[in-house]
Amino acid sequence: MPRFRRLLAVAVGALAVAGLLTACQKPAPEVSVLGGGKVVRITPSTYCFDTEHCRKQALDLPTLTLGSDDKLLIDVPNAVKSNGWQVQALSLQDITKVLGASGPITDSHSYRVASNAADGSPFLVRVDELDGGKPDGSTWSFLVKVSQTKS
């Protein structure tokens, strides 16, 4: 029996390690952004599967160019919607300055942002997944440039 217990302990340990590695290898949900006649899928710069498993990626900001009267639609997968999420438009001159915010979104997987949020200046949009009404560390970001002509 001692040999059986050792094999069982090794098997349980291997399963635990495999489970941890699998948690780190899960695909992070992508957010879709529609605007200016384009659809862009954005991977998160940081995504937390739970409090112990966060994955950070190099921040590569996609850029969308919109006409001054256009709106862009942000669409999150159901995995993000079920936890709740929020959107913020941030100034590029002062990243701590919030130009507009959605507040917590729990009843929809889509949200529209006006392209004139920064009076024609480029601005950053940040989408945060929530946990208990507060950001959980999962973040998607992209840059919006506004052209003076309609797209």
C-alpha cells in the first residue's frame, strides 16, 4: 500500500500542476470595437482569470480613426458581461483626466462612445472588467483619432 499512496500522491500533484498551467493558458476574451467602417478585435493588456492568475501582455494600442460625428460600438463577450464592465475615455495629455465614463454596465454586452468625447483630440478608451462593482485588473485599451471629415 505505501507504493500505491506514493503513486497516488504523485498523480494528484501532477494534476494540480496541470490545472495551474491550464489556468494560465486559457485564452483571454477579446473585445470587438466597431467604428469608421472597421471592426477591430482587441486582446487585453491585462486579464485576470481569478485573483491568483493574471496575464499581462505588451501594450499594443490599436488605433481607430472616426469622423467627428461618428460613434464607436464596444462589444464584450458574455464572459465579461456576466461580471460587469465599464468604459472610460481618457485624455492623452493627462491620462488621469476622465473625459467620460459609462459607470458599471451589467445588463448589456455593448456600449457606444461618441467620437467627439475629447473635442476632436485623440483620446484613449479603456474597458475594465468588474468584480463586485470594482475593476478586477482585466483591461482592454485602444486609441481613438478623430478626423474632421465624416468617415
